[in-house]
Amino acid sequence: MTRTYAMVGTPCQITAATLMDRYTEDFPVELKLGLFCMENFSYTYLKKLAEEEGIDLADVSELRIEKGRLWFHLNDGSKVSVSLERARAAMRKNCSVCMDFTSEQSDISIGSVGSPEGWSTIIIRTERGHELIEKARKAGYIETKPLTERGIRILEKLASGKKEDNLQEIKRRESVARPVLYWRVMPDEEYLEEVTDYQFDDLRSDVIDVGACVLCGACVASCPEDIVSIKDRKPEVEGTCPEGCNACYVACPRTYVPDSIIGHDSAITPLGEYIEILSARAPMFRGQDGGVVTALLTYALREGIIDGALVVDRDQERPWKPLPVLAEEPQDIVKAAGTKYSACPLLKVLKE
Ligand SMILES: Cc1cc2nc3c(=O)[nH]c(=O)nc-3n(C[C@H](O)[C@H](O)[C@H](O)COP(=O)(O)OP(=O)(O)OC[C@H]3O[C@@H](n4cnc5c(N)ncnc54)[C@H](O)[C@@H]3O)c2cc1C
Ligand code: SF4
Ligand code: SF4
Ligand code: SF4
């Protein structure tokens, strides 16, 4: 029996899932909850940054980015913060050429920008997303209210700011180094022709070796031969690629992307296409902001709309290290609530 999953992910992970949905047979993710994302951090550097402040990540109960600072909330109730400027030394370099703040290819995008504390901002983009919000609201899982004009202005300003700054960085990098492939958007027919013969060796030279990998795990998930794995934070292949297979190259969000998925007009539309923007919160759940992601996934699972959800929990051994999980019980979704500010090969759980 075919199983149907939801996923929650950063914009680059959502792009990977969108590519897989279009070009991979039997892709099981039918509901995409995308997060807002300005930047992400390297786990190793994040840990080092904490240590420089005398903090052991094992003593941190919550990580938050607020008011231009990265906050470590400690188990004893105290808080320590460092400026985002300083924290950005730990930022993954790819994030500075990323043109999507609000997960524009998701069914529902969720973040905190624009809404009051304890609430989430939600951007409903598809009919499927709209239906889920309506049902979850009627069932009492979430409550909603309009996002204020001011909230929308702040959201648009941040999204535009990311695009403007990062477009400059794309141009700068392209003038001194290699093209930023995913921004070389092309018509669908041209795209399919371009990528026909590309295989893992090309993925390695075009993405992995040039430091453009966002560690989404799509190359692992898409490989029909099961010969890709992620070792030491890098995708690797063990075996021979059969002729005609280009699945990993096509699934990767940092190779070429057809313009029906990412067009150059996305540089001037701050939030992408959407139906409605609201503030929402989930009184029954504790989450990073309004707990809306956890509430929507739990509702969808309990109601049989999905059979499971791809979520990011915390590694038991290494505190705050993101751990990708396929949650098939509501308690696994609840346990994964909260933001882990490091990259995570989420999609690879589809192979596990
Ligand atoms: C790297 C990163 C950067 C972000 N930057 C911003 C920002 O600049 N502005 C903003 O408004 N919001 C940002 N967010 C989103 C924000 O932190 C909250 O996740 C969002 O508001 C949802 O809150 P919630 O209470 O509804 O989620 P919760 O109910 O707490 O659920 C959070 C969900 O996020 C998932 N998750 C946690 N860590 C990761 C990860 N590393 N990768 C993929 N999924 C993950 C978990 O699986 C969980 O299901 C960012 C999130 C991430 C992961
Ligand atoms: S590339 Fe970086 S900024 Fe862009 S969505 Fe991925 S983690 Fe976020
Ligand atoms: S078999 Fe196909 S998907 Fe797997 S690594 Fe080779 S080219 Fe990529
Ligand atoms: S190389 Fe693999 S893990 Fe890295 S961005 Fe591409 S698909 Fe994702």
C-alpha cells in the first residue's frame, strides 16, 4: 500500500522535494510545510561559538534568533546571547546565495516574522494547504487571526532584503568564481535536455566539491541503486551508476532548476505566490513560536490525512545536532518541536 507523508523543511529542502515530486516516480511526500529561513549554521561552528561563551550545548534548552541576536536559553533559566554579526561567522556559506526566505514552493510556509510573540506567521499557498488549515482550525488544533498590515510590511521587507543582498552575492561570486547553477534558471524543455547525461560525478564536481551542497539528503533519497550515502557531512557514492540515470543530479536543489519552479521573477516578488497570510497559534502544543507546525502535522497524522511526517529531532548523543526522523506516531512529531539551527539531510530518511 502506498504511504503518504508530510514534511517540514527549510526552503532549500522544500525545493529538493519539489524537484523530486516532479521528476521521481512514487515520491511519497504530498504535504510540504516550509519554514522561513534567513540563514543556517554549521553544527561544528555553532558548538564552538557556544563554547567561546562558556556554554555547553547540553545545558541549552532552547535556541532563538531574535532582535538581531542568537540566544542560548539555558536549563537553569538564564540566557546568553551573541550578535548575529558574530554568529554569522558560523553561517553556512551557501546561505548567502539563497534567494528564498519563505519556502515559496510549500503548501504552507511558517515562521515568526510579523506576528506577536507566541504566534506564528503562516502563508497559505495551495488549496491543499488551505484545506488543512480550515480543518485544523475547526478541530481546535490552531486558532488564527489576520496578520496586521505592519506585520506584512516587515515580512516583505525581510524577504526582499534577503533577495537583494543575496542576488548581489550571486553576481559577485559569478564574477570571480563558478556560476551559481540553481540561479541559472531555464525553460523546462531546455532543462531536461541540459541535465540528461549528468550523473553523480557531475553532482560531485558541480555542487559537492565547490561547497554548494546544502545537505538536504535528496541525492540519497532519489538514488534508485541505493549507492549514495552521506559521510562526514558530504554525499558520496560507492558503486557504478547505470547508463541513463541522472536522478541525483535532477533532485539536487543546487544544480540547475527549471524556471517553472524557480524563475528570475522570484527576485522581485518577496513572498512568492500565495492565497492568504495569517497569524496562528496552537494552544495545545509547545513549539518554537506558535507551535503551528507541530499542531498541523499531529492533526494530519491523527486524522489519517498522512501516514507519517519527515521532521527534525535532536540527536541524543550530540546536543542540538539535528536528527532527521520519519515520525509515524504523534508523540514523535511533538518530540521534534523546536528549531535546530543547523543543516540536516532530512530527505534521506525516505531511504531508511
Ligand atoms: C535553520 C532555520 C532558520 C530559520 N530562520 C527563521 C527566520 O529567519 N525567521 C523566521 O521567522 N523563522 C525562521 N525559522 C523558522 C522558525 O524558527 C520556526 O521553525 C517556525 O516559526 C515554526 O514555528 P512553530 O512553533 O510553528 O514550529 P514547531 O511546532 O516548534 O515545529 C518546528 C518544526 O521545525 C522542524 N525543524 C527544526 N529544525 C529544523 C531544521 N534544521 N531543518 C528542517 N526542519 C527543522 C522540526 O521538525 C519541527 O517539526 C527558521 C527555521 C530554521 C530551521
Ligand atoms: S540555503 Fe541556507 S538560507 Fe537557504 S533555505 Fe537552505 S538553510 Fe536556509
Ligand atoms: S545511480 Fe543515478 S541517482 Fe544513483 S548516484 Fe548514480 S546517477 Fe546518481
Ligand atoms: S549534493 Fe545532495 S545533499 Fe547536497 S544539496 Fe545536492 S541533493 Fe542535497
